[in-house]
Amino acid sequence: MDSLFAQVKSLAENADEAGRKKLLDGLRGLQYAIETPQDSIQRIVFLQMRVAAARIGCDLKLFNVLADSPSPVASDELVKKTGCAPLLLGRILRYLASIGDITETKRDTYAANNVTRALAIEGFQGGVHHYFDSLGPAMQALPDFLKENDYRDITDVTKTPLQKAWNTELPAFIWVQTKPDNFKHFHQYMAVQRMGMPTWLDVYPYQKHAQDLAPDRPLFVDVGGGLGHQSVALRERLPEVKNRIIVQDQPPVLEHAIKHPGVETMPHDFLQPQSVKGAKIYYMRNIIHDWPDEKAVVILRNTIAAMAPDSVILIDDMVTPNQGARWETTQLDLTMMTCLASLERTYDQWYELAAKAGLKIVKMHMYTYSLQDHIIECVPA
């Protein structure tokens, strides 16, 4: 058995992203295939406990303590560092070790592993809070919401399980801004959610758009660009290009934007007409997937109206295969539905949306295998 495990580990270490993911899929499929009914139900019904325990570990800074220690840490020392009652902490530690979030090296002694180190990253801790605190109640409300609405499609951003769970009439993106801690955790996670993965700059020929531009013409408008990570990355790839790179978003978001001398910020609501005219590239990362078709068309048409004849729209979003979709995309699809009345669109649905907005898709450039992230290059039809 040990030799088999070693062989699998060697395969993973020498595989590219797609190969490693296929290996994981195969192992997961093997696990499910040899489960008994009891194994399956135990795995499924306790999924909520897993994220709850991760949230507790984040609150106690437990993952950080273990990740920062060069050697295993005794539970007595962890009691001192966390302030948690000894009996309670012992129970939490045993559970976390049993599911692989930390490693038990001997009785009452624990160490970090690769999962622990991931959970010690601030942005990923923000993700644990975001999914448990903000989205968890909405996911709990989903079954009853669908039943109460006769299993109709969710298409209204003010009538989703999130509104039911939080007793609000505000759309999710407005509601979260009324919750400072939730808003902070959301942006912490957005900043790192694709950390270590390929980026759009690895596959898209952005250099061609920076050539022969008039000095006063904006190069890149990052529509709904959040803290500006993509704009900063592009500027650092093109330090010699002086044309403007602009991050647009709501003022509360831009207050936390990255400060970079080559990137400017601009308050903007993308449901209103685009104020920057004639830019070479209008870029939208994970924007359109947040909106149902009706609103997505408004966002795209507002941008089309500002384009020059040689401008392009780059939509940076997932493209779900029409068949054989991966679990990473399907779980996000249901999350979009639950909280935003939106979706992770399939190939066919992207072409349908583009046609509704008056766009033609020139080419799709895939840059991650697991999430099927693509740059969807569009021009007016």
C-alpha cells in the first residue's frame, strides 16, 4: 500500500495543473466507488461541521500558530496561545486532525500540514468567514426557498435565498456593504481566490493592444475591478507603456484599492453609462457571472456605447462545458443562483448572452483547467 501511495504522490508532483486535477478526480471517484452507504451518508451529512470547525480554527488563530511553529506543538501550549478551555480545545484538535486539516504527531501534539498552511493565509480565512457567515445562511435557506417558489428559476436579484435568510430586500452586493466585517472578508477572499493559478495574462496576447496607441488614449479600463489586482499585474507587465490603466468600482471598494503609481482609480457604477470613452480594452473580471442576463446585457451595452471602432471587451469568467462540467464550477454556479440570481454560464449561454447584448465573440482563451476560467474576447456585432 505504501508503494502505491508513493507512486500516486510522484505522479502528482510531476503533473501539470490539468494532470494533477485529473488525478484528484480519479482518486475521488475511486473513493466514492468503494464507499458503503454508511460511508457515503457520514461523509455528506457532516459537511457543515467541516466548515464550522475551520471557522473556529480561524477565530482561535490555531492554524497560524501551527503554521508558524518549526516543530509540533503540544496541546497544553496551544491552550496558552489560544485561550481556549483545555477539554474543548482537545476535542476541536482531534476533529481537525481526523479530517486532515492538521496533523497529530503523537498524543496531544499537533503540527501543520499543507491544509493547515492554506488555512493560515489571511485571504483564505476571509473565504472561510465569507462562505460560513454570509453565504452559509443563504445556502441553508435554499431548499425551502425553492420549494416555496415551486422550483422556478431564480431571476430577481432582490428575491433570492440570501434575502430570505437575512430578512432583507437589498441585493447581495448592497447588503454586504451594510455589514463591515462581511464586506472585509469578501474582499480578502476575492484577492486570493486564484492564488497560485495561471492568470489571463499567461494566455491572452495583451501586448498587441498596447502598440501604436495615441498617448492620450486609455489602454485598459478595469470595470468593477475591486482592489485593482489585475490592473496592477498588467501595468507591471507593461512598465514602458504610459497609456492610462484605470480601475473602476464603487467608492467604498476603492478606499481599499492597491496604491500603484501606474494605476489610477475612478468611482463608477457599471449599471450606468461608461464614462471613459474610446479605451482600447474594457476588462470585466468575474463581473458578468454576478448578474442575470437582463442586468448583464445592461452592463455590456453601457460599455459598447463607449467603445471606439477598434476597442475590445475582455470578459474574464468561467465557461462551463455543455457536458461533463467539473464540481468546482457547478458548486459556484449554484452559489451564484442562491445569492445573486445569476449563473456560471455554459458555452452556449455565453454565445446567447453576447448576441442579446449586440456582441460577437471573437475567441475564448482558457487559462485554468479546474475552474475553466476564460478570457472571452468580444467586439460589437
